[in-house]
Amino acid sequence: MRMLKSLLFIILALAILPLIYLGYLLSPTGLSSEKIRFVIPMDQKQEETVARLKEENFIRSPKLFNFIAGLVKFPGTIEPGAYMLSHRMTTIAIADTLLNHPYQKWIVLVPGLRVEQTAEKLSKKFGWSEAKNKEFLDNAREGYMFPDTYLLNVDYSGREFAQRLISNFNEKFDAQIQKDLLAQNVKNDTAIKIASLIERESGGDEDKALIAGIIWNRLNKGMKLEIDATIQYALGKPGDWWPHVTPDDIKNTDSPYNTYKITGLPPVPICSPSLSSIKAVAYSAETDCLYYLHGSDKQIHCAKTYQEHLENIEKYLN
């Protein structure tokens, strides 16, 4: 009888011990409830993220965490971003936070977007309501929503999203660039307008200083800029923000953005330029050219006269 009781005890212990150990693996790793910001870089692989959770003492078992994550939200894929964790959270709570409750999300805003496009991308990433989208647009400034990689709070208001992008612009548009523009008697707003044109017109950073020089030459001579991108800005609409420009568009678009009809710059920038486009305005190339085109060879070709420009069209576009 005593042996039977001992055997039953051993069997019971063998059955319970794994459950106790499982409970230990799932339990909090510490007593502190202090929230710690856990940032997952955009290029970090999930196995690296889980390894970090173990190294930073948020979980005890990476394999068990992966299993629990798959149960919490199949297939248990964690989105890069920032999350608020504590050592007092269980493995299940940590998995739920990382899968469902981001504190911040990454978003890449490329150069050349108009404010409506920026709003569309932010709205899709952060799940905005129409009211928040409107609030963002009401506080946005065309040309000043700096293109960059951002890690933004998910609970920002539309106004706070706009302010964050504008603040980044103010940081990147530094005192030295502004000083060098002032030395040329160029206002900041003028520089950003021109930079936005360069952003939409250039084929790459290597073209920008030359295009800037040509734009300055045309402005200084009182010539119309004749830039298609400004008409695109006037005609753009949801689903087609930068439409193909036809001869009829050039002829029939009565707008302060039709630079085939108006002399000088458009009323505001037409997109958010990159820092390289802004620098191209401040440090433009010295050139006698008044015309340019990008040929089928992917290169920029400039001309001093309209006749030379026509020859370039024949040579590089036909």
C-alpha cells in the first residue's frame, strides 16, 4: 500500500511539475511595473526581436513566446515599431501588446508627395477617421511636410502629426542653408517653391543643381517656367494626383499653377522636397542653359536656345 501511495505521488508530481514549470515560464520576470519603451527597428527580423525580449528579461522562453504569439493572433507576426512593456507583464500580456497595441509606428514618407498624398499614407498606416484626416490637412503646410522615416505615436491628433512633420522640416532646413540663401537675397518660401519644382522634375540628385540653375535663369529673364508638374498639381485628384499633361491641359487650364501661362512661381510649393532639392536651390549650378529635358537615355540634356532644345527633342525623345 505504501509503495502504491509513493508511486501515485510520483505520478502526480510528474504530471504537475511540467504545469508548474509552464506557469513559471509564462509568469512575469520581475516585480517592477515601470513602462519601458521597446523599439523594434524596421529592418529587424522577428527572431532577433524575440531574442531581444529574452536578453532584456521580458520573457523566459523564446519558443514558448512564439507559440503563444501564434495563439494570440495568427500567425504571430510582430510589426516593427515601439511598444510599452514592463517586467511585471506575463508572456501572454507581452505577446498581446506586441501584436495588438503599438505605442508608435514606423512610416516612410518619400520626397515629392503633396499634402493629400501624405495624409492618405498616414491615414492608411494609423487608421485615421475622416475627422482626423481633415484636422491634419487643416494644419499641414504644402512643401513643409518633410520627407523622412518617422516613428510616430499612434494616438497623435491630426494637428500633432502635422506639427511633427513641420518640426522635422525646421530642423533639417538648418541655419547654414538659410544663411546662404539670404546671402543671395532669396527668401525661404521662394526657395521651397523652387525646390518642390526640382523634386518633381529631376531624374535624380545629380540633375538637381542644373535644373535649379535653369529655373533661376528663366526667372531672372522674366521667362515663363513652363513646367508640367505645376499643371499636374492643379489637375490632381484622389487616385491620380499627378496626371499626364496633354497639350489641351496646357491650353485650357486657367490656374495660378499653370506656369505655361503665368510668369514666375506658383502661389505655394507643389510638394514636399527632399533636402537635396533644397540644397540645389541654394547651391545651383552655373549654366547658360534655358531649357532641359530627360531623354530616353535617362540623362538630362540642356540647351541655351529654343532651337537647340528642339534639336534635343528630336535627338533624345524621338
